[in-house]
Amino acid sequence: MDIHDLTRSLHVKNESKIVMLVADGLGGLPQSADGQTELEAAKTPNLDALATQGIQGASIPVKLGISPGSGPGHLGLFGYDPIQYLIGRGALEATGIGFELQQGDVAIRCNFCTLDENGNITDRRAGRIASEDSAPLAIRLREVSIPGIKVFVEPVKEHRFVVVLRGEGLAGEVDDTDPQKTGVPPLAPHARNDASQRTAEVAAEFTRQAVELLSDQKQANGLTMRGFAARPQLPSYEEVYGLTAAAIAVYPMYKGLARLVGMNIVGQAQTLAEQIDLLEKHWEEYDFFFIHYKYTDSTGEDGNFDAKVARTEDFDAIIPRVTALNPDVLIVTGDHSTPSFLKSHSWHPVPTLLVSDCCRPDGKQAFSERECITGGLGHFEAKYLMSLALANAGKLGKFGA
Amino acid sequence: MDIHDLTRSLHVKNESKIVMLVADGLGGLPQSADGQTELEAAKTPNLDALATQGIQGASIPVKLGISPGSGPGHLGLFGYDPIQYLIGRGALEATGIGFELQQGDVAIRCNFCTLDENGNITDRRAGRIASEDSAPLAIRLREVSIPGIKVFVEPVKEHRFVVVLRGEGLAGEVDDTDPQKTGVPPLAPHARNDASQRTAEVAAEFTRQAVELLSDQKQANGLTMRGFAARPQLPSYEEVYGLTAAAIAVYPMYKGLARLVGMNIVGQAQTLAEQIDLLEKHWEEYDFFFIHYKYTDSTGEDGNFDAKVARTEDFDAIIPRVTALNPDVLIVTGDHSTPSFLKSHSWHPVPTLLVSDCCRPDGKQAFSERECITGGLGHFEAKYLMSLALANAGKLGKFGA
């Protein structure tokens, strides 16, 4: 069962507004068994005040024990089953650099490599060539010309770049050409089904021309392709929820993920304060706002407990500007936990808070990992959060008579 | 979705060790509404100490309200959906007496019965013939000879015995031959599909020869067949989790269940202390240990509250020897509840405790039915316990980028 099978037919339009504040990697861990998590250690008077008015719970990003990447983490929050809707690596890489994939596009993660005179790979990552050296090479590859196909080439970082193929009859089921070892040539692109045959042919022709264009280069004169992926076909927010939705994010990855579900990308904020400026400015135009805050994740990834505490406090400090707008439903959550203890995304449930005038408050006095496990929302899979949001906003009709 | 679809591709190898202590039938009930359960009444200082370091929750063996047998109870704990993976009755009976089923074997539960001169059943259980009388009869049936088929006959208890057929082209979809009444002959074996046709023919021939071999017997001169079943095809622990796993159990049933998922059966322990001796001895050889303790179940089945309390205390007393080994992940759970109040397996969630350095402790001070329902693991289906174990052991990579 897909929850969208219900929301698609039950959603109704009204004037109410939903704000979803996503503090990336929000959940954490104590540094010792009797210690506090980052969120518990942080002074969060505004979130705690919301907790007294709202209802909280423990959101499971995918399934128990599964640590999601940003893709599945956000798809879950957006209400798309993260196991059913997979974003291929090529598509996620293109999304992450802000490339606007269109329906039918095939994106390919590529690595520059070095080849010897016989065409055998000598370094699979071209000595991890510096970004400033590899970017001009990627741009040179824009000269590749293939009839009927529009080819985009975008630098990423070091030896990595992205190729996007746009044209008729392309599909993404093509095997990697990276042989995973040196002393042999890159593999020929091999289609796993008939629909992807043309993609494999185009990829082979791209590679042929690219090697010609790079033939005078010392640092990188070849390439491998890893992670072919078509743009994922996700039904839109408008279709499944009846929502006109805005995404206010700083980083391209989160704008891209929001774009995949049909949100409009609003503005060019560089700070959380600027994001809230945009929220205020566009308040009348949308009924759903996704606001992404990165630094609770990046500090966790760095393993910096104190910095994560500080960034959590920065996040808390912005809350009054959001509540001043009187959203009908305000959600505070994360796409996964990023405990600084683990320096990585983790499987731990994410403290999630929902405030509305009909949320059935659970009487909690603080917002934290410890409180959320006995909160009124219980322990729930993240993919159900959107139906709760719609219900609290009065945007879901009755199921059955 | 099968959680193994995720674990199969995400598991990684490392040096960490997981111990799963299964106290069979652990969960209980109070004798009156304001009373304590067996686990709450027991003095369990060691489990309570673990609770302060760990995280607990309420494990639902199958689905709410469903009381599992030992087969589905353990499959759930092992992470195999107990509704998807069924162990047929014949296969479970063979497993329970320690018979090592091979892929392609068909096992059949059989009952001795008595037949009159016309071949009609006069007693479907042969007067519940004593085990010491029926065992020689079962052994006599080993004289049955069927070309191309290896036939195993194993006594069980009273009128019950097991037949295992080994050979090419056998499947387990054959109807019971027990007509469920007297005054009529046993039914002919009837295959429910083409693949099981040969099994039905072999079963008919076995029955014909058996009746000849028993023709001079007064106590039991016939048999019925109930519960044909092929060995269940379960993917192995190595395949789905990347784990080399050891099972340390006293009773054949639990060794057999562990063998079905590819665990190695270690030693011949007769007591819990001897089981822990084996755990210590084989500590370096495996990364997962399943240790089965029977007496919390058997005392519950007996309806003996005080004995179950005492056996729970015995179980608690062994904990320090396990923690002394410093397992990276220690799990204490049961395959189902066996409240002495009900004298049977029950549907009640099982208190389940997980301890690791990254488990996110929930601040509980005791391990019990009452505490687990508000624990940090929430209420969860047992089949997700293994993915939690792997995650806490650092043995699961990230899902998606």
C-alpha cells in the first residue's frame, strides 16, 4: 500500500499553510551511556516551548537499523516510500550539483582516469586530479557531438564529473564501465534491457569522442562511467497532496530533491536568516514550505559535538520568526540522525515535532530524543509524516463513508 | 518489501561481535491486574544494570494478537519474515528431533494407528501407544525399500514418528492421509501439484510396505501421514547478513532452526553454564552467537509462576559471564511470551534489550514488560531486530547516497 493511494483521492484545498523545518541529521547520541545528546545539551527554549503546544514522536527514516543517504532521507519526509522510489546514483549526483534533470534524461557519474598507450587504465581516478585542473577538461568534453542527443557535461569535484544525455529513447539500465582495476581498458557500456540499448550506444560514442578530445592531456586522458540513472519518476506534490509547495534551501542537493517532487525552488538564500526572509516574502504564494538547514548534519559528520550543539541553538533561535507567521501546521524534524559520536548518518529515529491547533498535545515540556520516544506520535516511519501534516492542516477528507 | 533486500546489499564485514541471548517465552503476565509479571517479580540485577546502559522495546513476534510456535518465533528473531517463510509441520518435527534435513528432502509427520481386518481405522493414535513400544516399530519400518529413494524413519514420542524421503524429484505438496475419523481406511496420498506426484507415489508405496511389516503387530498395525513438508528454503545468515553465526542450544529444535538459516551448531551443552563455556571457547571464531535458554518457556507452559521467576533469575545470573567478553552488541530477548497464567505461548510483545556503545540509551533503570513499552526501541516487529543488531555493530552501510 502506498499512502499516496489515499492522499491522492482525499486531499482538499483550503487556505491553511504548512511549514516543514528540516534540520538535517537532527538526531544524535550521547557521548556516554548516561550523557545527553546534542539536542538535549543544546539550549532550545523555542523548540521546548513548541513541544508544550505540540505533539512529538520518533520518526524512522526508512526501516529499523537502516541509515539513509540524503536522497531516501528526504523522500521519506516528503512522503515517498524511500524503498519504492529509488534515486539512481547518476541522477542524485546531477541533482546534487543543481542540474535540472528533465523527464527522460539519463545522468551518468563519470570519473576521469589515465590510460596507457594501449588504452589500459593506469590510474582509475587520474591521481585524484585537482578540481581546478579537471573542470576545464570536463568543459572541453562539451564539444562531443552526437546526432539527436543533447549532451551536458558538468564538473563536480576532483576526478568526478557528470554527463547528462537528453533525447528520445533513452533509459538508464546500463552497467558501469569502470572495470574496478588497472591494467585493463574501460568496459564497453552494456545495456541491461532493450530500452537502454540506445543509451549504451550513445555512451560508447561519447567515450570515443572524449578520449580523442583528451588525447593531448597528461593528467587525465580517459574516463569511466559509474551509475547510469534516468530521472526518477516521482508523482508531484500537486498531484498526490494538492499542494503548491516551495523549497527554501541553501545547498543544490536539497533544492534538487525538492524539485524532483515538483516543489518550486525559491530564492538564493545563503543563510538561515535569509531563508526565513524568503519564507516571509513568499508566504502568500504557497501552501507548503520546505526549509532545509544543513549544519546540524555537517557538524555531526565532522564529529564535533559542541559545534552541533551550537548549530542546533542557531536553529532554535530562528523559530520565533517562523511562528510569528502563524503557520497552521509547523513541523520540526530531520531526514535522519547524524550523531557526532558516529561521524555519519545513522539509523536512529529522528525527534519530530508537529504543532497545530488540533494536534492533540502530548504534554511534553521539551523536544529531544528522550522525550520523543514516549511522545504522542509514537514511533512511525517518516513516509507517514506528510499525511499527518495534511490532516492537521484540514487538507484531507474522510476516507470512506 | 523484505528487509533482506536491504541487508543483502548493505552488509559490510568488520571485527565486531553480536550476541543474541534468547530466553524462550520470556514475556509473562501478572497473576492479577495489580501484580507483577514473572520478569518483574524476579530479582534480575544484571539485566537491570544492562537496561541502564542499553535501549529496550517491545518486540512483536509476528503481528499483534498472533501467538507463534517456536518456528515462526525464532524465524522472526533471526530476521526472516515469519509469515513469508513457513516451516511445514513435517520439516519442523524432523528439525525438532535433530534430523538434519537436506535441500530436496521431504519430511512427513506420521501417526501409528490400528486397523481392522478390512483396513478401516479403529484407533487413530493406536491407544497413544507408549514410546518404548512404538520406537521399535518405527525402527522396523526402516526395512521399507523404495528404488531411487532413501527412506529415514525416526521415532518421536508415543504414536508419533517421522519419515524423511530423500531422492530426485520430490516436493512437499501432498495432502494428509489421516481421514480424521475411524471406521474408514486411511486416505491415499494425493499430490496437490505435478511436482509432488512422485512424493505421493513414494508415500503410498511406503504405506503399503509398512502395513505388511506391521501385520503381526497388535498395538499398532497401520499409519497415517500428516504434514508433508519439504525442507524450507531459507537464505543463509552469510548471504543476507554477511555473518558467520554460531548456535549454542541444548534442545534439538533450536539447533535445527538455527541450522535452517545456516548457523553452525556448536558443542553439546546440557546447561546454561556449559553454553557460556562454549561461547567463551568459540569467541574468536564467529561474529554472531545465538544462545537459547529453554526454561523460561517450559516453566511458563507448566503454569508455574514461581518456577519461571526462579529460572529467570538463573538466566540473569549468567549475564556477567557474557558481558565479560565485551560483545559489541548484546541483545536479550525471547521468541514469544509464555505467561504461566496462560500455560501457553502468547501474543504479548516480548521485552527486548539491546546494548551497544551507539544504541542511544533510553534511561531505563530496569528490564521488564512495564519498562519496555516506553523504551527507546518502541514497539517493533521482531523481524527488524537483526537489522538493528547489524547497524549497532557497524555492519550495515548507508542506504542510498
